[in-house]
Amino acid sequence: MLFKRHPNGLDLPFPSEITPQEVYTGRRQFITRMAATAAVGSGIWEMANREAFAQTAGQKLAARPNVALSTDEKQTPFKDAAGYNNFYEFGLDKGDPADNAHTLVTRPWTVRIEGEVKKPLTLDIDGLLKLAPLEERIYRLRCVEGWSMVIPWVGYSLSNLLKQVEPNGNAKFVEFTTLADRKQMPGLRSGVLDWPYVEGLRIDEAMHPLTLLTMGMYGQVLPNQNGAPVRLVVPWKYGFKSAKSIVRIRLVSRQPRTAWNDSAPREYGFYSNVNPNVDHPRWSQASERRIGETGLFQPKKKTLMFNGYDQVASLYTGMDLKRYY
Ligand code: MTE
């Protein structure tokens, strides 16, 4: 994250880090408008739109609010949550996923749950939606890059799904593999990560009620750029643990490799709990910028241990969280 591996071996900062958001968003809108104007006459515009809306975009997804697990902080506007994304399979700039992810085909879609389990299972997206009652949970999401959002997600605790497959005694970790299809995902041409994007959790983290298997946000199915049709949201960990567009969930006996840890092991550990006391090797993690709040000069917020989700602290009793970052 954050730094492209340049062919010459140098680390280059992402454009979003060296250019204020307002400036590059404006530039992007200008370029998009120009491209749209050029495309209208040729019919490309209509085709692209038809493709985008043939999917389930914008479809309502009813859910019961889970107030006990929700923050009452001000929600990030939908346009920011769906317009400022990390989804490298669709490009490296924050606006790229919203521009490019219309090529993601989210139906039909299946998720395979296998490994150290008694009852492996393949479910399609309708099966997943019906597996447990959908809840709306308003969670803070803190990115390792130093920004955060407050988003009303729709889904249910991942534990509902894991219980169905009956993990056996060897199941100590859970590995999440996401779609890697060059035909749908232009970003796979970049070597920034070793695709597919893979993430992992310890089994007790995966079973924790806060860990949300997520199919929607803001009362709708997930926009493609936010990880349609199914992603993870782990609110006490940095955002990159929340894998998007999951196709396989494997219960395993050993700690799985993860994409960001493979790419920069000193910077992105397996645990990646939000922790203001453990800086990233190249910047502080003590504070954060809330996306969508006030422009460039808004005061930063103090970052809270476990992103404020104190109920997970007992999962790490006795662990040195500087060592297990
Ligand atoms: N999942 C996949 N498959 N590919 C990605 O590039 N980026 C991660 C995570 N999940 C990513 C991913 C990162 S770095 C963050 S911060 C969150 O998704 C961003 O989620 P959002 O765009 O919905 O805010």
C-alpha cells in the first residue's frame, strides 16, 4: 500500500499522497468529463453504462440495525465511501476503483469454504444472503495510510458461516482469497502485489462477533469498488485486512501468507491491529484524517487502540503487540 514498487527499485509515493485530494479529484472529474464527451457520440458511453448497471448496483438490501455494535459518530457521505477506495485490482489511485470496477461481474458468484472443516461448502451469493439475518452495523474503518471513515455496513458475523462448516481441531487460522481475473481486473497487470490478494485471521479473530461478512453498505448491495458481492470488514484492524470480492475461505492449521505481508513484511504484519503506539516504519499512526469531513485543513483525530473496539483486547492478552504488529 502507499508506495508503488517502481521498476528501478525505488519506492514512489502514490499520487494521493503527494497531491491534495481536492486537487486530484477535480482533475479526475475533468478527465472523466472529457472522456465522456468524446465517447457519447460513439456509443461507447452507453455500452459502458449498460454493462455497469446490468449488475446489481444500487439494489436495496434491507437489514436490521444492530445498535449495540454501531458507533453513533457522523457517517461518511456515500459518495466518499464509494469514491475514495483502495482496490488495487482496479488501479492504484483512490478514484480508479470507482472508474474501473464496472467490469467486475458479481453474478453468478460462488464462495468455497473448505480446509480443516467437517462440512466443506460452496455457496452462491443468494445462499450467502440467506444464511443469517442481515444486520446494519455502523463501523469505523481505519486505513493504515492514516485516514478513516464511518460506514453503515450490511452483513452478519462471519462466525455464522464458519459454524456451518464445522471447523475441526486443526483449524487455527482462516485464509481469505479474493478474485484475480485479468479479464475483469485491469490492475492485475501491475506487479504491485502478488495476486490474488490474500488475507488471514486467527480463528478466534475470525469467530469474534465484530468480524463482519459484508454484502452491502448504506442499505444497498456493495458497489463493485467496495468489494462486491462479498467482503470482510474487521473494524479493529487496518483496512487492508478487510479483503474484498472473496471467492474462497479456507480454514488452515498454520498462519497463512498474506499479500501485504509478502510485499513489505517490515511494514505490514499479520495482525495489523489499529495501534496508535506502534508506528508504521515510515510514519506515525497516532492520528487520522476523517474522509469527507472538512477539507484539507480539518484537525486530525486521535487514533484509538483497536480503533476504539476495546472488546477485542482480551484476544491479545499477554502478547507483545509491538512484536506481533
Ligand atoms: N481487497 C482487495 N481484494 N484488494 C485491495 O486492494 N484493499 C484493502 C481492503 N481490501 C484491497 C482489499 C485496503 S488497503 C483497504 S483500506 C480497504 O480494502 C478499503 O476498503 P474501502 O475501499 O471499501 O474503503
